[in-house]
Amino acid sequence: MANNVVDRPLRWRNSKRSERPTWMEKPHPVSLIFKLLAIALIIFLTLYPMLAVLGTSFSGQAEIAQNNGLVLFPLHPTFDAYQTIFSGGVVTSALLRSLLITIVGTAASLAITVAMAYGLTRRDLVGGKFFLTAALFTMLFSAGIIPNFLVVKELGLLNNYAALILPVMISAFNLIVIRSFFQNLPQELIEAARIDGVGDFGILIRIVLPLSKGVLAVIGLFYAVNYWNAFFSAMLYLDADQWPLPMILRQYALLGQPMTDGANTAEIAAPSQAIQMAVVVISLIPIVLVFPFLQRYFTKGVLTGAVKG
């Protein structure tokens, strides 16, 4: 009897301990040490390349040579590489082209995707199932590089920036996410607007879009990243003097081509290694600046539409 009284609290504590979620259990000291070491290793592997690229872009020729090409913390930081890039020439032109392609492409893709997604939410749309099936079909089967190139060529889009936008203007995945989000909006609002005499375009502009800021922000980020990083399509469809920033990054930073090739004479003022790293930093800055402001929309925007879709 006495043993039962003593064991009861132990069993109760053991049962309570077993009912605790894994993340609430007190870790073993050895396990805790391994977790801290793993986290420290991941942080080091993540930050080291970023600091090396950033530090080298602010370094001079002597400091880069002294540190075998990579400088983590420059002792004498200089902005020569960035002044060289923004003083005109190949990199500056490529940066402006990338900005133009990203802004125009993102705006066009969002407008077309929203219009098509809203149309596919209408049950009375003629051929709605056919268009939805056709969009889903492209997610499973792709035409391939050569058919796409021939289509772009026959349309007369070679050496035209439209070749980077029109073939990828609508993403089937993004279309499904936005359509699912639209379908989950309160239908009472839409029906009330119809009773008040508001047309489909008015409902889209005045009711649907204001309620869909989260998903539009996330899908817009997806499109912007896609256009900003477009380098393979640029290599296929554009001449060298029309290349956007990713192709310049590939030529000068990845392939190690000298910056003096076809560049403005001012571009040789800074070390080539520093300019290469500065190009990498510039290519990352827009996405790094935009992502924190849109991160809070990811769960509400994408996951809601994807799960309920």
C-alpha cells in the first residue's frame, strides 16, 4: 500500500513527462552541446561567404592580394568598386536593364494572373474547366528548350526584351494559389456588391484586390525574383550588348572574365576582384531589402491558398 502511495506521484510525473511535446522537454546536456555546435556551424557556413563577398567588395587591391583574394573585414574600406559600377558602363547598363525587366515583367504577370484567376473563379465562365486544365497541364509537361526557342523566333522576339517576359508571364502554380485565395473570400460581400449593381471589374478592383494584399505581395515577390534572376533565357534570346545583370554576373564573377572587356575605361579604376564581389552584392540587395517586408504575408498568403486549394 505504501509503495503504491510512493509510486503514484512518480507514475504521475512520468505520465506528465511523456505527455509533454518534444520541444518542451529538458534536453540532455550532451544533446544540448551538439545542438549548439550544429547551430554555430550552420551560422558560420551561412555568414562566412556573405562576409567574404561583402568585405572583398569594400577592399583595395593591396589588401585583396595580401589576403589571397578574399577579405572578411577590410582594414581600409573603400567604395571604389561601387563608384566604378555606378559611373556608367557594362554593369550600370545591365543593372538598369534588369530593373526595367523586373518592374515591367512583375506588373504584367500580376495583372494577367489576377485577371485569369478571378475569371476562373466564376462558375458561369464558358470553357473555365478547359482553361484551368490547360494551365494545370503545363505544370506536368513542358515543351522543352528547342520548341520554346522556335516559338520565340517565329514570333520575332529574338533580341527583344519581351522574350524574357511573354513566355513566362503566367506561372501555373501562382495562378492556382491566387485562384484558391479568391475562392475562399467571403461570397456574401461579392453577392451584396452584385445586388448593388457593381460589375465584375468593379468587384475585382474594389472588393477582391483590397482583401488579397497578402497573396498579391507574395506572388509579386515570386515573379520579381524570377525576372531579376533570369539569365538562361537572356543567354538564349538576347545579344551580349543586351544582357541583364545576371548574365554580367555570370561572365565576370563566375567565369572570371576581365572587367576591361567591353567596359568603360573608368571600370578599371577599382580592383577586378572587388568589382566582381560588388556586382554580387548589388544583385542581392533588391531581394534582401524587399523580403523582410513581405515575409509576414507568406503564411497568410501562400499557405492559406495552397492548403485550401
